[in-house]
Amino acid sequence: MNIKSLLLGSAAALAAVSGAHAADAIVAAEPEAMEYVRVCDAFGTGYFYIPGTETCLKISGYVRTQLEYDDARGNDNELNAFTRGQLEITAKNDTEYGTLSSYIVLRAQTDNGNNVNSDSGAYLDAAWINIAGFDVGNYYTWWDDDLSGETDFLNTNDTTLNGVRYTYDGGTFRAGIAAEELESATNTFGVPQDGEGNNDIGLSGLLGGTLGGFNVQAIGSYDFNAEEAAFRALVTAEIGPGTLGLGGIYATDANYYWDVSEWTVAAEYAIKATDKLTITPAAQYFGNIYRTGSSAAFNDVDAWRVGVTAGYKITEGLRTLATVNYTDAEGSNNQVTGSDDNQWTGFLRLQRDF
């Protein structure tokens, strides 16, 4: 009887232990908390936190389709249409050195189906890092700034360059210095300066400020390959129902930053006709324009351009822009009208911004 009781007791104890394990096995684990995308308002509208980080991201860009006219093309090829898509990605976060920012601009466009030309296809338009006033990478140079209309011509060559620059921005006063690579740079019509590619660097300085309704920007740039300099000033002022814009350039001789003429002046007046419609008449004069050919240099001939641009906001995120311009130059083979002595140009654009 003692053995039987012992066996029965052992079996009961084993059953109790097994039951305990079975109960533990079916206990459900606690679900992990899901992290949703949060809005980041520290750097303005449109930013959101990358999940799991304190970095704020913004995605923007546009889709553009444009019909262009240029009577200098000739051979019944005056009209040309293209479509472009641009994606801009901005990332920002706070650090002990201030805001750390990075920018990526991706662009793709097509001219005729998939038959693209040298200005088409998909490519990285710009990408750079900004911190504590420094920009490093492939950024939009100060020469990329312009007046608001589509008549003026106030920069040449590519205005996105690899380089490093520092800009002090005190709100009403700005100053900066930049060193940029001018790799394999050619002039506006693709002719290498001095018969060679430009494989040197450029050095630029900036001074600017805002006072009342006036905004002033002055740039000086030196091309070490051409050993020449270019200087540009832009002024805008709120006057009456619109904004007056003035621009001027002087170059010691043809260089990467300016190779169209020895000097030029431009003026426009952007009239805010309604809340949605802006009309901008403009004019520009070129003194001693650059003539191409065997005697390529600034010559004692001039050119002028007049035009008007109209922009209309159709609805939120959708706008249209149209311009027509006439240019007259003394003689052909120049940097203003190309192979002709006069030229009609214009375009009609539809653009969706986001």
C-alpha cells in the first residue's frame, strides 16, 4: 500500500507540473507599440519626422510641360515641346552647431518621347550639405539668382557647381565667400575658352542687404583659368502696385561667370494686376557683345532685348506662365542671338507645384 500511495502521489505531482507549463505556453505576448509618422513644425510647413529619428524630412517639387518658340531654329522647327519632373528632398535636424540640412534635387525631362537630347534625361541637378553657414557639395551658386521675369539674361553656363562657401546672414545684411570648381567649363555656345577646357577654380564674394522695401545683392567672381573677373548687382524695390527690378553686369573679359558682353543692364517691373495675375514688362541692353569665330572676343557692337511675361495662378498648386521676347543684335555669330542678327522667342508653360 505504501508503494501504491507513492506512485499515485508522484503521478499527481507530475500532472500538476505539466499543467503549469501548459498554462504558461498559451500566455499571449504584449503587442509592440506602432510608431506613426509625426508632423515636424520646427522648420516650417511640409516637414515630418523620419520614424525613429529626430530628423525632419520634406518632399516637394513640380511637374512642368512647356511649348517653346524660337524663330532662329528655322526649317519649320521653330516650335518645340518638353515635359519635366523635379523632386526636391530636404532633411533637417538640430545639432550643437545649429541646424544641419541636406538637399537633393532630382530632375528628369523628355523632349521627344524617349529620344532625349543633351539637356534631357534623368540626372542629379544639385545635392549639398549646409551647417553653421557653410554649404558643401553641388549647390546653386549666387549667379543662379535672377530677376522674376523671363526677358533678362543675367548668368551664363551652369549655375550649379561643386564647391564650398560660407554665408553670414544677419537678416538685413548678408556676406559670403565661395570657392567652386569650374571643371571642363565652356562658354555659352559650347566653345572652350582660350581653346581649352576650364579645369581651374573660381572664387566669388557676396554682399547683400535689405532696407525698407529695397533688396540689394552684389557679386564679384574671378575665373582663375581665364584670369578674368565678372561683377553683378541686382536691386529690387516695392514701388506702387508692383516690384521694380534692376540688374547690371561688367566683365573684364569673357570668363565662365559671364561671356555674353563686356557689360549689360536690365530692368523690369512686375505688376501685381490681381491676386492671381502678374504682368512683367522688361528690357535689357548689351554693350560690346562677344562675337564668335576666328576673332572671338568682346567687340564694339551692341544688342538689346524687350519682352513681357505674364503669370497666372489657376488654383492652389497649379499655375501658368507665358512670355514673348524680341532681341536685336548688330551682326550675327554672337552670344546674344547666335547665328542671326535678330530673334523672336517665347514659351507657354503649365506647372503643378507640390
